[in-house]
Amino acid sequence: MFSYLKSSKDKTTQISIAFNPSLYMVSTKITSHSAGGRPTIDAFIVYAGRGLRDMGRGLIAVILAIYLSQIGLSIPQIGLVLGASLVGGFVLSLIVMFTANVISNRIWLVAIALITALSILMLFFTENVWLIGVASFFGSYAGSGMHWGPSLQLEQSSLTQVTNFQTRTRAFSNLSMSSAAGRAIGSGLVAIATYLITVRGWELIDAYQVLLAIYLVINLVNAITYLPLSSAAEPKVHAGQILVNPFRTRSRRSIIKISGLFGVDSFAGGMIFDSFFALWMLEKYGMNEGVIAAVLIATQALNLVSIWLAPLLAKRIGLLNTFVWTQVVSNVCLILFAFSTTGSIAVAIWMIRGLFDEMDVPTRQSYMMALVPPEERTAMAGSANLGRGLGRVPSSTLTGFLWAGAYTVAPWLIGGGLKLAYNFAIFFSFRNVKIPEESE
């Protein structure tokens, strides 16, 4: 048990209370629907923005590695391009976290979507790996970056401001469902290239450039979607607090510990890109991009079921148990996937994994928001996001080099093993920590 003094200010009143579990639940409910009075609309804007963003990510995840390979990049070079994307995402996440109190969430979300749209133009004009790497740095080409990045921390912060402890986990579940639905639609758009290649006789590069153009348009629409976001979704800060510094918060021990553990999980996850999955299925089992896209669509459908069930399961066994033990099942499947002898077995195991793989996302996000008081949630979201970004930066490049050698199975085994280690580490680190909503 710890205590802190909290000031919450809205249009009409200022409240100062001492922290304890029961009061925290009350204060969360009071302050979550703050100035602006339109939490439902703002939540739907965040859901829509995430769906569009990940529609584009789902599209580029299927085609990126194949496209880069077709224009002449080697596997290690593809890994470097994806690594540059992750470095750029990390740097931007750092800037977003420290400036969260002076630049609004709305402005950042619009700006990031526009930057991504502009950077995709580079793929139309050059085959130079260094220029593509620079564009990737600014444009987040890495198609697997759904669960980290500056946009994610902005979404988490905004959504937490317009929910309370009773609705937060379901809201994060809705956010994840928007993400999964968007990725499924994005993966389905790959069928356009399949049609152009098989029916119209287009060259693969030309067909894929049509998809890149669609990805550009999606990001432009995404920027427009965020424009109506109101001030209710902005983080609440004390007067004079300009920069966010997670090392000076009362909850810094929990913030630093959970960020470090998330970094391990993200490093492992970075070795299991959807782009690399697509390339693996293409090279090992001879599947074409249409079949691969169908597998990813089916997997996303299972993800939707998993995400929807997560809050219900969390009510029964708790947030921590939900996001740890469902991931244990998922990561065992990941290791078994590496030893699949046929494409059918590989697909079956991958889809079983899909039923559990996303269940940790809304529960993990809700749990880390519950660990800290409201005014420290921006620091928690930013630090956890940076931990995930820092962990992910080297892993895609490492995967590229591993796949260039004889040990192509190594990324699946290393990734799955590290994820299991993370699961047990976070469980034993926080198993005795009671969050306010589960303290009864």
C-alpha cells in the first residue's frame, strides 16, 4: 500500500484526495469523464483510428518483405530496413512521451499518420537500400509494429482518460478488436494483387505498388479521422509540469520493472514478424500470397474471439493471470510451429496460437494503467512503450541474419523461448501486487 496526493481539475471543481484502493476507484470514475463531456465519441474516434492504422499495417505486413526481395534486397538488407523502422519508431516514441504535456494527442496522431503516408512514396522512386532505410526510419515500414509505437501510447493515454476502472479493460478490448479487424481487412486487400497478377497478367512489382498506393491513402484518411478528437482525451497534468519524466514519479519502480520486462517480450516478438511469417510460408511450403493472406485473415478472426473473451476471463481470474497464462499457451504453440512437417500442420498450429495470442493485449494494457495513479499513466504508457520499442529494435535485423544462414528455425525457437521466460518473470514479479479494482 502506498499513498499520494492527487489533484484532478475539470471545468468546475478541484478535488484532492489521499490514495487508497477504494478511493482510487472512486476518483478514477470521477476524473475519467473530464472536460469535454463526450467520452463515447472520443473512444470511437480512437477505435476507428486504430482500425485504419492497422488496416494499413496488415496490408504491408503481407507484402513488404516479398516486395523488397523482388526489387533486389537481400534477406539481411530486409532485416536492416525493418530494423531502421523500429529505431525510428523508438526515437519518435521517446519524443512523444517527453512532449505529451505540451503537444496534444490529437496533433501527434494526425502528424504521425501524415509522416507515414509521405514516407511510403520512397518505395515508388528508388531501389536503394539506404534511401529505403531512411524512409523506413520515419515511416514505420515494419508491419508487425501493431503493439508498440508512438501511436499506441497516444491511444492508450487517450482511451484511459475517457473510461473508468469498470470500463477500461473492455475499452482496451474494443481497441484490440478494431486492430484485429483492421489487420484482417488489410490482409484481405492483398487479393487485389493476386487478381492483377493471375488474371490481368501484371508483374508482381507493379501489382504490389497498387497496394502501396492504397496503404498511402489509408494513412491520409487516418489523419483526417483523428481531427475531431476532443480535449477530454488529453492527459491531465499539474500546472507547470511541462516534460514527462518517468524516473521522477512515485510509481517509478513498477514503471521501470514492467517496461524492462516488456522489452524482453518485444525483442522476442520482433523475431516473429508477419512479414517473415509470409516469407517463411512462401519459401518453406510454397504457398502463394493469396493463401498466406487467407491464413492471416483466419488468424485475425480467431484473434477477435480471443480479444473479446479477454475481459470476461479477467473478471474471473484477474488481469495478470489472464495475460500471463494465455501467452504461455500461445508461446508453446510458437515453438511447435517451428517443427511443423507440412504446411497444413503449420497452419493449424498457427491458428491455434491465434486463439490465444492476442488475449494478453487488452488485459496487459489495462493492468499497467491500473498499477499507477491517473497523473502517472502517461509516464507508464510512454515508458512501457519505449521498453517494447527498445527491445524490438535489434530483433528484426537479427532475424534477417539468422535466416540468411542455415539455422532458419532459430528465430521461432529463440522468440518462443524468450517469451516463455518473460511470462514467468512478470508473473513472479507482480503476483503479490494488488491493483485497486481487484483488491476486494
